Amino acid sequence: MAAADEPGRGPGSEPGREPGQALPSQSTDATPLTSLYDAIGGEPRVREVLQSLYDRLFEDPMVGFLFAGKDKAHIVAQQLAFTCRFLGGPQVYDGVPLPKAHANLPLLPGHFDRRHRLLEQVLEAKGVPAEVKRVWLQIDSTLRPSVLASAGEAREKTRK
């Protein structure tokens, strides 16, 4: 059984460590373990990354149309809770499940890939620590199947 398939394990898990758990390389006898959430700088830094990402997404020529008429502040707030939680923060995501949130969008694989690439660029530009960046991108990648599957019906409607 793969680590991600074990009970209690989530996407982006490594053996012996849940997403958001302490970074082993930052632990010594003299220093406490640090979560990914702490390593990035907590909620203010996650918010900064997400605000930059969604500023880019809303203006992007490939995916910006998907955000037309949407409330950017609300999206960032929902993403903030979701992202902080998987990085080990205390926030609770109480939004709609991801498949339902994307069900009315005619998303194609290229749309997801473009968002992922912009996320990668923003994480790099903001100087996010390498381990946080790696786990964040890995978890983001694991969401691809559920986000795209839920958008299938919306894609079919655009073809009619």
C-alpha cells in the first residue's frame, strides 16, 4: 500500500510525515520542529502568495475568462483556509468540496496545467522555501483529477 493510500494519509504525504508536519531538516535538539505553515511564514505569507496567484489568474489570457464576474476576495479567502490547512496551519476550510466548486466551469486539462504553472512561478517569485514549494505543488497536482472530472458536465454543456 502506498503511503498516500494508508489510512490517515493525505495527498503529498511522505512516509512518517503528514503534509504540513515538521520539516525534518529543520529539527535539531536545540530547535523545535517547524511545520510547512511556519516555514513559509504563516497566514500572511500564504495570503501574499495566493493574492499574487489570483491577480495573475484573473488577468491571464489563457484562463482569465474562467474568473470573469467572480469575487476574487472570496476565492482568495477560501483558498487561504484550504491551503493553510494542508500546510499545517490552524485554519479550517469550510467551503464547498472542490468538485462542487468547479462543477460549473468548463475546465480542460490545459486550464489546470496553466494554473499550476502560474502557481509554480508565484512560489518561485515569492521566495517560498523549497520544501514548502515542493509539497504545495505536489498536493496541487493531486487535485487535478477531481477538479477536471467535476468540470466534465460543464464542458459538455458548452458543446451543445
